[in-house]
Amino acid sequence: MSLEEWLPRTRLGHEVKEGRITSIEEIFQRGVPIKEYQIVDTLLPDLVDEVVEINLVQRMSSAGRKRRFQASVVVGNGSGYIGMAQAKLREIGPAIRHAILLAKINVKPVRRGCGSWECRCAEPHSVPFKTNGSTGSVRIEIIPAPKGTGLAAGKVARTVLTMAGIKDAWTKTRGDTRTTSNFAKATWEALKATYNILPPAEWNV
């Protein structure tokens, strides 16, 4: 469905389509949940998606063995917004497309900055402070790094960090990081946690 054909089903959707809300920052400041992916398509048209993992999931039922494909997808604009979701359907294509739509609905802001005492350039190239995330057995800690360090992280974490706009960071991980979807989600949780703390630079004095 194109944005022109979109018929909003929520009050927030109507406000976005009518132009009364022109930035996604306003939505997060109001704390209103996003329930339509077209809202994100309108306000963040530069989002790109990346398939993190596709698994074949099987389970036994009274009718026999049922097989489905589980797709894990990350979306981001490389400038402070990141979303992730999983979808499970009978075919790969529809599973990926559904996961992309869910990931857009799950988009969250990432607070970026320069939290490294070795740098202090005040540019948003890293995270402003240490942040932690966990999913299943996977634990990850993202540590601010000086400009030019790059991303000292596993391949999956690098993908998520890059899509969020993080260019320099060190990471520490524990648990079974071979579980790709859990590793990606733990990294996403760590990035979301950057908005759990308000750094001194943003205090209203």
C-alpha cells in the first residue's frame, strides 16, 4: 500500500497524514505508541532494512509436522533510529516483509554522543555512556570509544550499531552469541537503554 492510499486507523496516524505532526521526535516526546508502519514511512523515509537471520522452525501437532520460517530483521536510518522485529510465516518472502513492517513499528531513538574521556569531541559518533542489553543468555555492554576507533564488536552487533548511526564503540559480550537473533536483540536493547538516563549535558538548569 502506498502512502497516498493509506487510510489511518489511529488518531496519531490521522495527525501525521494531515501534517499536524511533522517529526518523529514529537511522537517520542509525547510518549504515544506507534501502531501503523506508515507513520514511520512518512516521518523516516530514509530507513533501510537488513535481514539478520532466517530460521526454519518446526513443531509437531495432531495434524503432523508444521514448518515455518522465522525472519529477524533490523531497520535503521544510520542517524539515531533503530528498530527490530521477528516474524514467523510459512514462506520466506512474506515472513521477511512482515518482519520489516513490525520492525518499523518498533523503531526507537538512540541517544548518541561522545562519552569517551579520550576524545570529548562533542560529536555524535559513539554512545554518551556505557549501556547494557540482554536477551536470553546473551549479555552485551557497549562502551564509548574515541573517534576513529571503529566498531570493536561481532559482525551482528556491528550491523545493528551501524544502522543506528554508531561509528565508534567497544563492546563486551557474554553468553551464546552464536544465537544471532538474540545477539542482535541484545544490542538493540542496549541502544534503547541510552534513553533511560539523561546525561548532564541535557539537564535543564
